[in-house]
Amino acid sequence: MPEFSEVPRDMDVLDSILSKETKNGFLVDVRLVKRPRQYEAALFLNGKYRPGPAVPRPLDNPSGDTTHWMGVRPSVGFTNEEADTIIDEVSSQNRLRRITFADRWGKDYE
């Protein structure tokens, strides 16, 4: 398995869901990860973990084939098919283990 950097301590990196290269030459690897309460997707750019939502989020203004995004500074765009692949894998792993998935990224905790 490749080496990854800046991985949070509570995250176990598992299988690759999707890999591609961006126009800028970055290697994008979306991995299935186990967090304490659920399975999620994690974004890695050139092996470095990038924080962001647990599954791709729809773009407010899609352009061309890009309809979804993941990651913060930089964010990476995904096509509808790529986003569906990622979401389906995360959903399947959680459903298989009877885990209720909750996407809490970006929510204010009160």
C-alpha cells in the first residue's frame, strides 16, 4: 500500500476507490477509510491527506463534466459518474455493517 502523509490518528486508510491525474499533474487518490463511527471517502493528493467532506458534494455551479467536489485548498472536481462510484462504495460499506452514515463535515457543533 502506498505511503500517505498527514493522516488523522482516528483514520484507518483502506482500499482505493478512484485514482486519476489532474490537468495540473496531481495524482488524486480517493480512498475508503474507517473512522471511529463510520466508513468515509478520503481525498489524497500526491499521497498527502486533504481534509474535506466524507463524500463528494454537488457543485453550486457545475461546469462541463465536473458536477461534484471534495477537499479543501485545493478542492478536486469529479464527474457525476466518479461521484456516484465514490458515494456507492461508502454507502455499501456502511450498509453492509449496518452503520448509519452521517455527513457532518462543515456543520457547526453546538
